[in-house]
Amino acid sequence: MKSIAQLIRFHRKKAHLTQPQLAKLAGVGKTVIVELEKGKISVRLPTLLKICKALRIEIDFRSPLMEKFEEKKTKKAKVLVDGTLAGYLIELEKGKNYEFSYLDNYQGPSISLMMPCSQKTYRFDRFPPFFEGFLPEGIMLELLLKKTKLDPEDRFEQLVRVGGELVGNITVEKSP
């Protein structure tokens, strides 16, 4: 296994950067880079992350418990059409990853023309546009946020809070 010092030096050289250039780019002192590459110092995690970011090195923290940790972060909502459970909207990562899946045995109409039942699962890298269309705006959003103390960026929770009063035949309910 290569050391962090070797990894930093390798990436710095591949990027055609000198130690002072990398230090400036990362916002750290030149001696930090010199000593780090020699393996002579231990650096704080925030400093190491700055250097890695400057070199476009991604750090992936792994743990046997990560799956359980991430499960706690996911939110799930029931999506009903005319009162019949059609599927689930799941927030996999706040503000970034969402998934809507129809139930395997659902026989009713699609929730949207852009999301036909013929495809069982839809993935989105932002809050799904179909559901975003149901969110309150302007003064109604301000009142909702004031009343519920929700995070203004938490569109999923906003949808769940207004989900019982949507226009049309769609209802959204929080799922345990």
C-alpha cells in the first residue's frame, strides 16, 4: 500500500505543479507540502482535504456500518393516485439523489406522462421536476417554512407536509 506522501507527490507531479504552486492552490504553507511529501509530519484532516481537493483526489470513507448509517438518512414517501398506493419516492441523499419506484403490482394510471408505469424505477440527481411542481412558492412557501420551521432547501419534507392537499389526483404521504 502506498503512503499518503507518495500519493500526494505522484498526483502533484502528474499535474505538473511545484510544491509552492500546490501549496498556494491548496491554501496551505509550502513547508506543509514539503514535509508531507517526505512523510515527516502528520497533518490535520482539514489540511489534507484541502490538498486532496487541489489535486482532484477524492477520498472515500468506508465502513462496515456505512450501510446502516446511510439508511438513517434516507426518507421515504408514499405516492398515491386516486387514493391507491402507486409507489414510493425516496430521498437517497439530501438534495442530490432521488428515486421513484412504482409498486410491482400497481395497475392504475401513471403519476405523470413523463413517468409512465412501463418503466418501474426513475432516478434523479436533483429533486424530481414532477414533484417540484407541487411545491408551494412565494408567500405560501414563506408561511409553510415559518409554521413548520423546515429547512428552505428540504424540498422532500416540504412535499410531504403539503402532500395531502395537492392539486389533482396525486397524494404524497410520509412513509415510516
